[in-house]
Amino acid sequence: MAVPKRKQSHARTNKRRSNNSKLTAPTMVKCSKCGEYNLTHRVCSACGYYADKQIVNKENA
């Protein structure tokens, strides 16, 4: 296996780690029917609608 010849400097290590802070939270959108927040391009878990069509039959209890 390849092994580094010299120790990597702190600055170089931190440059590599600087991209970790660029992670983003998933985009949430409001459902057009019920107003619940859910992930984009997913069936609403509260009402069962997607793109103004009922996909899953959810009974309001």
C-alpha cells in the first residue's frame, strides 16, 4: 500500500476539511392541499397527494 512520505501540515488538512461545512439541509416545500412541509418530489405523508393528484388514500381521523 502507498504510505505518505511526510506528515501533512495542519493548513493542508484544514483546507481539505473546509468543504464539510458546505453540506445543506434537504429542501422542504409546503403541500398545496394541506400545507404540511415535506421533501420535494415526494407524496405528502399527511394527505397522500402529489402534484394535485391523490396517490395514497389517507383517511382523516
